[in-house]
Amino acid sequence: MMPPRIKSEIQVKAIIRRAEVAGAQAFLVRRGQEDAGALFLKVSRLDGTITVLNQARRGNGELIWTKPLGESADEAAVTAYLDKQLRFDPDLWILEIEDRDGRAFVDEPVV
């Protein structure tokens, strides 16, 4: 049985709060569908490199975060990727985190 899905809005608020408590900045770039819009994290190390994370589920239902652009990409590649995702799913959320250590402030595994 798959664990229940947390509303995207609640998840975004929790990540923003965790980032702030840890001394990082996080802000909502794009608000998606409140209940079930896909969530993408744009984690900027403030040195020109960005890691994009998106949610996925393993075969056993476990929630994980994947790196569709690898460990890091530049702003142009990230913008192109997210624009493409928006054309596919206009309900998605984009949350940007600015953290020199590249932390995503999520509990699930990042693979």
C-alpha cells in the first residue's frame, strides 16, 4: 500500500520553513495546483550551479527525489528544462532554495 500523498502546498510550506530555520533562503517561484501539482526544487548553491530535484516513486511506492539534470546545471539549462515541464504539466510547483551547501531540506532519499 502506498503512503498517503501530502498536499503540495503543505509540502512547500514545510520545506520553506526548514530552509529558513537552517539559515537558507527558499521562495516559491511558481504556484501549482494546490492538492496534487508536481513539485520541482531548484537548489542554487549561489556559485552559478543549480541542482533540480523532482519527486518520483519507486516500484514499492517509496517517495524519492531524482536529479533529472544530474548533479548540477547552469541557469539556462534549468530554465529550458522547467519550461518544458510546464508545457507538459501546467499545474506544477517550482520552489527555489538558495543554500551554499546545496541542501534540499527534504526527508525522502535524493538519488
